Amino acid sequence: MLNQVQVGSSREQVELVLGSPSTTSSLNGDAYYYISQKTATTAFFAPDIVEQRVVAVYFDKDGYAQDIGNYTLEDGKIVDIVTRKTRTGGADYGFLTQILKGATNPGLGL
């Protein structure tokens, strides 16, 4: 089906052929990303990603495909598209630590 998407295809044509994208981007122009992963599981360990493919369709300002990229696991690092968590720069304090820190801070009115 990817062969049916050519440079010059409209955004609507890309969606008709490939479906809704996994994610989109509007940085430096619009882009659709279609992401697929194959995993393998051993016993009770976390699954390992054994194959990853990202098809990127980059659009010009008029909404027509100007470039198409096809990336594999060898082209970059593993993308975790499931957790949707962003780690902060701060420390992870447990409940008891937060209570004790709050009790020693006179500004909290405890």
C-alpha cells in the first residue's frame, strides 16, 4: 500500500491509502507518522522490540506530500509509544518522604 503514496499526493489521498496516522507533527511543516512495532516476550520478562518501522510523510504548506521517509530500528533509538509519561527533572519522593519534608518546612502551616 505504501507504493500507492507518491510525492505530490494530497493529505486526503495519504489518509485514504494508509489510514489515520499514529501521530502527527507541525514542526517545520506538517508530517504524518505511521509507526509499527513487533515484540518478542521471554517468560515473565518485559517484551523486547525486535522490529520497528516508521513511515513519515512530509507535507508542504499546501497539503501535498513533498517527501516520504521509511525508517527502521537501525535508523535510531527505540520509540516508546505506549507509556505516554514524561519524566521530570525532580526527584521521585515517596509518600512518607513528602510528609516528613512538609513537616520540616515552616511555610506549610503544619
